[in-house]
Amino acid sequence: MPQEAWNAKRERQYKHIKEGLEQRGRSEDLAEEIAARTVNKERARSGEAKTKSRSSTQDISSGRRGGLRPHTGPRGRTYDQTRTGLGAVAQGTAATA
């Protein structure tokens, strides 16, 4: 799926993203599509692409978004924590009444 317009850096980025998605259980076809879209968006953001969309340049970058949302699951308190009042202490925040 790599494109002729991609340089060596973008080829490595594509491969890294694709392998990571496959390790997380995505199908090969979907992993290729997501990796190609991500690389093309980064190319547009950095000025390597001839054309670019507004969402490619003004949206949050994929690298930053991955750091903000690492997909580790919900972070809220459990039902038991809300009932006992110990949830705030376990979460490291001050309890408010």
C-alpha cells in the first residue's frame, strides 16, 4: 500500500502503524487503510503533500491524540467506590461532599 510519493521516513511510519494495529487485533486490510490515512494526514500537516484538507491541518495530530487517549479503558470510579466514599482517596483526589 505504500505510495510512490512517500519518503523513507513515511514508509517506516506506515509499517510501524500497520504492525501496531495488527497486534491489537485489526484485520490486515483495515490496518493498511488506517496506516495510509495516518501517514497521508501527517504528510499534509508537515507540508509534504500537494493538497491538504482543513481537517488535516487544523485537527489534533495523530501522535498527540494517541498520547491523550491511550485506550486503557474507563477511568471513572466503580459503583462500590461511589457508595463507600473511598473512591476519591483511591483515585488520588480530594473527596467532596
